[in-house]
Amino acid sequence: MRPTSSIPNTSYDALIRDFAWKIPRVFNIGVAVSDAWAARAPERVCLQHFQPDGQHQTLTYGAFAAQSSALAAGLLARGVRPGDRVAILLPQGFAAAIAHAAIYKLGGIALPLALLFGVEALEYRLRDAGACSVITDRSGVARLSDIRARVPDLRLIVCTDGGEGAAEAGATVSFDALTATEASGFVAAETGPDDPALMIYTSGTTGPPKGALHGHRVLLGHIPGFQFHHAGLPQAGDRMWTPADWAWAGGLLNALLPSLLLGVPVVSSPAQKFDPHMAFRILSEMKVRNAFIPPTALRLMTAVAHPRTQYDFELRTVGAAGEALGRETFEQASQALGVAISEFYGQTECNIVISSSAAYGVLKAGSMGKAAPGHVVDIIDQAGTVLPRGQVGQVAVRRPDPVMFLGYWGNPAATQAKFIGDWMTTGDQAVMDADGYIRFFGRDDDVITSSGFRIGPSEVEDCLAGHPAVRMAAVIGKPDPVRTEIVKAYVVLAEGYAASDSLAAALSDWVKTRLSMHEYPREVAFVDSLPLTTSGKILRRLLRDAEARM
């Protein structure tokens, strides 16, 4: 089927005024991203895999549809049933995309797991979700062997680079064998928009991760904001890439699935530690026109000197989300990549609800943008009252909304606590200006209270990032008997700089003169690295815990 909403060539105000959702009664993500295109254009390329040796591979919609149907039929034959949770522990590549489509087609619930998860994180999610199967590679099988006996519901492992018996415990089958079999007689589940399709665990920045369960409508809910910040994608020559793990909501729902739905080829790349030079190689060699690049990766890319003279790339659109981009990174990255970065905002529970768009003139450095088409977003107080423009409060999204989660898996109390009336709360503090632009301030528990002032850590971090000596920075509030809290900065230095008291003082002065006298860090600690989630967000909670133990 074709996407149910599109963005016309009009003004932002007219777009918001005239927008209307059209969600069909029957919708299946797997069918929409593979079979629907295969029926119209089976030879159309849907996926391209970058190889460092230049031997890039391609997959057509026809092959994508056939292999995902075969995998779905094979899983059904081995006891996987609609509603079962099937985990995917794979790097970017054809197998991961095929696995997603297959699970949706059979009516299962896909459970993507990040490659960076340790065995404890994997065990927690597999046990909490009651996953019956995992689709993974040989390295994943080895990691699962350590916890297999402690995950009682797990009865089937599908290995992408090994055959029968690749695991010592539990039934293990070959992915290649399943996808090579013709899926005669297989019929995809006739799912509705509210039928469960996908469960992504929250990043755990504020507590134990929770499984955010989404219906098949979640993909349709992403399309308006996705097309908005990517300037009406698809256009001729568009090609999407992201360095983000497809197990993260950003990689999966901000890049892979929306692009496949719209017929835009997606470039996948090998799993590795992010390298900015390799990123520029991918942009150049694969002729990437559209990209989703998280702010942490953008900051590393801006450290590459004169990239547009070193590499032959021509981007049309770049979106960024996952953490606050900030004015400094926005300006530096836009200059380095040759295109204005369109920041957007969302959560695992409700994604791409705020967005910028250079094409529509909705762009302001330091701002996340305005409410994306189809979504009602505002700033509220603790009672759920909408605050006047200019006042700091909590970002909230009004239900019903197609992109909003169905609830937390097995946790109705947490689901209920997420709402104040019809407002889904985010836990993120922000301020909306007179023109409707929303500027991120910080999470509820990250906001620093010092001498009566409320200080958003992201703004201080962004300011520090503008100093040539700073590669990355994180800011927390340190308890203080006089000021309640003081600002403390943790700084990872750029190459060529050494930690010293004089540099610490210089960084404090840098913030003092660029922001205000009450926001500068009174303490600066130089560190080799910062604790990050798998999606690149700074875990300030761990820094606060470490500070409390000192």
C-alpha cells in the first residue's frame, strides 16, 4: 500500500491546519515494507550493504518479500505464533531487515536488541519480554549460551551464519535454510493498526528499562514527521543511511522502516565503533542523500578537517535526534556537511513529535523545532495545565496519536503513571517560545538547582562543546551546602590537549562569558570517556551516583 499521509508543498501553518490522519483498518508493517513494493516493482533496490573492500551488495524488494515470507513460514512451522515475542540481535544488514518483516508478517512482536548490550542486559530483556525465539549470528549465539538456562521461554535460536546445532543448548536452525525455502501457502497475518507489532525497551536513563509496546500503526505515525524533516522524501536519487543501531528506535523508526515504506533504498553498514572517516566514506561511496546522524556522531564528524574537500559526498537532508543538538553542534555540523541539520525530538514511547525542517523554514539554532504534522505537543505543569509561552515545564503529547505506544509490557501501573489526563508526559523539561519553537532544557532529574536558578545541563554541555579543547562534555549538579547544587562538568578532551588547572579555569570562563554568571561549572573533571546508552545519550545518572560515592 502507499503511505497514508504526505506532505504537500505549502507553508508550515497551512500544513498543520490541513493535516488529517488516514489510518487504514488493516495494516501490517511487514507487508507494507516488502510485499506491497514487490508487487509493483520487484526489481527495485531496497537495501544496499556497504563493504569496506568496495564489494557492496544489493537486495531487491522482490527478494526481500520472498525471503521474509519464507522466514515467517519457517518460524510458524517451528512453533512461533502470533503474539509471540521474537528477539533480533543482529547488526545492520539484509538479515536484520528480513527478520523484522518476517516477524510482522506472521503477527509476532519484534524485540530488537542492541549489539552493545552485555549478557545481563540481554537476559533482563529476554526474560521480561518472555521471548520465545532469537534471530542472531554466531557471536550472538555464543553470548546467549551464558544465559540460555536462565531464560526459560527461549526455545528457538535462528543463526544467520551457522547451521543446525550451532548452539549447545536449545533448538538452533539456520537462517539461510529458512529463507531459501519457498513459502508456498504462506499468508501474512491480517493485522489492524492497534495489534502489537514491536517492543523497544527504554534506554534506562532514569531507572530500569521498560518495554514500550507499539502497534502496527507506529510506522504510519512516523511518516509525517519523517517526511517533514527530510524535505518531502522521497525525491529522485534519495538514499538513506544512519550509523545508529537498527535495534534503537532511532535507527529502526527514524531511518530503516520509513524509508522502506516509501521506496527509498537504505544503506546498511558493518557493526563497528563509530569512525567519522568511515562515515564520510559511506556517504561518498554509497551516494547517500539522506541521513539520520545522532548528535554524538555529528560532534565526532565535525572534528574532521575540511571533509568536503577530502570526500565526494552530496547530502540533501540530515536529521538528528537522541539528545539535544545544541547551537554549537548545529552550526558546526551544518557547515561540515554542507546542509542544515534538521533536529527532531521524540521518545521510545512516542517518536518524531517535534521537528525542524529547513525546507519549510522551521529552523532555529538551539531549538528542536515545532510540533510535527499530526501531533499535538505542548509544555505543561505537574497538574497537566498548559503553561504560557516562555515558561519552563514538561514536554507532553496529547492522545490519541498513531505514533504513541500501546503501553509498557506487563506494567500497567507504569503506563498509567506516564499520563496526566490525555497528556503523555515525557519527563523532559523544555520551553516553548512565542513562535512555537521548543528548546530542550533537561530531564526532570537532570535539571540543576543552584542559588535559586534552574539550569538545563544540555545548554552548558553545548556551550562547552564549542571550545576547541572539548571533544565531549557532561554536566551534573553536585550537592552544595550553600547553593543547593553547583554545576560540575566532566570533560573528554580533544586530541592535542592536556588536562590542567588552567584549562579547567578557561573552560569555566568560556561558559561564564557565553551563557551567564550562574551557569558556569565551578568544578571541571577531565575524564577519558563518558557513560553512554546504546543510543548515545549521556547517562548523567551514573555520573551523579559516582559523585555521591566520592
